[in-house]
Amino acid sequence: MQVPITKTQVYAKSDGKNTLGYAHITLGDTFVVKNLRIVKGKKGVFVGMPSNKTKNGDFVDVFFPITQEARIYLTKTVIDAFTQQYPEIMQNLKIYGVDTPLNGEDFHNDPE
């Protein structure tokens, strides 16, 4: 069973490097996850999970999908909302894991 994303809020906010913006999502009208980061990477745009910095300087995700299906659903939902609100930022960019394969595999279910 997949928990639906019932609300998506997106904000363009560049860090001058790879960050394009941020998103907050509501899961099943019961939980809110804030500060998902929309990032332009080498293989395409992806959604970075919110994280905390540990005492030794490492970052640990505090929220993350545990299946590839859930990751693709979250990525597509967030990036679609961001693209709709900020089409000029997303122009000609590929979405990693949606437009491009993850780990060398193609997860599109395109009809043949």
C-alpha cells in the first residue's frame, strides 16, 4: 500500500550551486515532511531527502522512501509540481529516476 501525497508545496530557492528549490509534502492528509531539496545533479534533477548533521559531520536522512516505486512516485510528484510552478527553471532538464534510469535499469513502463 502506498501512502498518497495529498499536498505538495514547492519553492524556488537557488543556493548558487546545485539546489533549485525546496518542497514540503503532506502524506495522506496526516503527516507533513518539510525541506525536501530539489537538486540539479550530473545525471539529472532529483529530490534530496531532509537530513540532520551528526556529531562527526555526516548527514543522515530523517525521511526516505524504502522502495524504488515510492522514490519514483515522490520524485515525480514533487518535480511535476515544481515544473508546473517554475517551468523556466526546469526547461530542458531530465529527471533522474523518471526520465533517466536508476542504477542502470529503466523503470519506465512505456507501452511497446
